[in-house]
Amino acid sequence: MSPFGRVQALLAKPFMPAVFFLSGVTYDTVTLTRIDRLQDNLLLLLYVLLLGVLIVLTGRIGIEPPPDGAQLAEVSPFMRWLLRSRPYYPMASQFLLGSLFSAYAVFYSRSATMTSSAVFFGVLVLLLVGNEFLRDRLSNLRLLVSLYALVCFGFFTFFLPVMTGYMNVLVFLAGAAVSAAVTFRVVQLIYRNNPDRSKREAFGVTIPAFALIALLVGSYFLNWIPPVPLSMKFGGMYHEVKKSDDRFELSFERKWYQVWKRSDTTFPAHEPIYCFTAVFAPVALNTTVYHHWYFRPHNNRPFGHADRIPLKISGGREAGYRAYTFKQQLEPGDWRVDLETEDGRIIGRVSVTVETRDEPQPPLATIWY
């Protein structure tokens, strides 16, 4: 058997999709570090471009009748290789989609919180797993183009803030517009110079992809999209916060056996309390985030607004930009601080229960950050 035949036989094995899946996820988990790392973004951009090329090939070559021997002899060697390789287009598309979805799951998981923004992250995880069952359907142009619109959207909406240093509604909408333009160009290349394929067919392929982008834009305004590239690296409530040189000293209550504890979860009423957070942002990004304080009494009523304090942050620090706010004379009840972007998307959350105490305050422990 020729080497090419042996490769064909190996790729046809039933366990190969699982191998591709595990290798892609493992590679991304190990190698993807910072969302502003140039080589990571260039690799993801390469994946997006290669997937676009594969979709064009699938549309122009993959679904046409195979040429006979005489026709195959008349084409160039490169074109002959493309025609012979077309049974593997779905597998290659599956690998690229799996790599992109796993990379997005890594990046978006760092920014998603247990709020409505977790919905988008959950969709990414479902697509990552579901991609392993799509191999037989990845010759369907409508599905392929819609998935391509999704991966373009996932990439450009965090790539543009990283590159421009700005994070706002206009930059997000620009990312969505670029995603739509790239998707439209891919469809144009599929149907270009092909009179046998109707405009109606091209319209039917494009509309679901554009509808998906519009749905994602709507999800942004509903705060369902995690605020990448920002992520909360650390957060907690403290009795006292002091800065010494380039480090912060954080004081909180901890009993001798609570070795895992790193901040206050309960707090005495009518005493000053500090909320300390560290937010990772890309090197060039300078923006404003907010500590949004909420309060509710000890019952099942919803949280109500208490205060919203702006904090200007600068990007680049691996452990995150550190800042704190404080309040005095807190009433007993449940308090929380949502770390928010300017448009209200939640980066992270810190909670504490304030209670009236009769016993003396236990000794304070200290950590440095």
C-alpha cells in the first residue's frame, strides 16, 4: 500500500475524530496564555482564514460531480490534488472548527461569570462538543457558512479591542460588521463565475449566517456576551487594604483551620469594608470599570442598587490591574459588588454577608497581592 493509501486508511478509523478533538483541546489549553499574545491571535486568524478557504472549496468543488479520468488528466497537478482531497474537507473543517471553539472556550471562560453571560460560554462549549458529531453534515453549505459567521464573530469581537486599545459599543459593532463582511465575501467566492448556481441559492446560504450575527449583536445588548478581553483575576472583601511598594496588604478574618480562605465572607455591621479586585486587560487597553454595590435585607427580595463607583484601569499586568473601593456603616444583610464594564457587562462578582455581632472580632489574617 502506498504512503497516501496508508494515510487514507488511518484517517478512516472510527477513533480519529476523538483524536482530533482531544489533540485540539489539549493544545489550546496548554498553549493559549494571554488573550493579547500576538502569536496566539495570529494562529487563530490563520485558522479563520484556512476555514474560509475550505468552505469556498467545499462550495465550488466539494459538492460538484467528480470529474472522470479524461477531465482529471487535463487539470493542473495542484487542482488534481484538490479534487482528490475533497473527501477530507469535512474532517479538515471539523478540526479547524474544533480548534477555534476550544480556543474561544478558553478565552471566554476567563471572562464569563455565573450570570447571563455564562449563556454564551455554555453555547461555545456545546458547539465544541457537538462539533464532533457534525462531520457528516459539514458538506452542508448553509450550516458551514453559519458556523463560519459564528467563529468570525467570536474572533473579531475580542481581536479588535486588543489591537485598537478601545473597548466600547462602536468597537464591538465594528467587529460584528467585519464578521458579516468576511462571511459575505466567502459566499461571493463560492458563487463567483458560476452561472449554474442561482442567486437564490446564495441568498439562502447567506441569510441564516447574517441572522445569527444579528442575534449575537442583540445578545450583546442583553449583556449575554462575556466582556472579553477583560477578566477578573482576583477579588474579595476586606477589613483593611494597604499598599506597600508595589504590593497590597489585605486583612480579613480567618480562623486557624480555614487555610483556604482568602477574603471575608461575613462582616460585622457598621464598620468600614473594602472591596479589592484585580482585572486583567490587554497591554494597549485603557478603560473604565465600575464597582457596582448592591444590597438586600436577609430575605428573598432582589438586590437593589446602592452605589456605582468608577475605576480607571490600565492593561498589561499579568496578575491584573489592582484597585479597591470602600463603604462605611453597612446595614445588616446581603451585599455584593459587581465588577462591570462601562456598558454594564459583568466581569466578576464579590459577595459578603453583613451581620450584627455581639462577640469580639477574631484576629485578622493578611495576604499580599
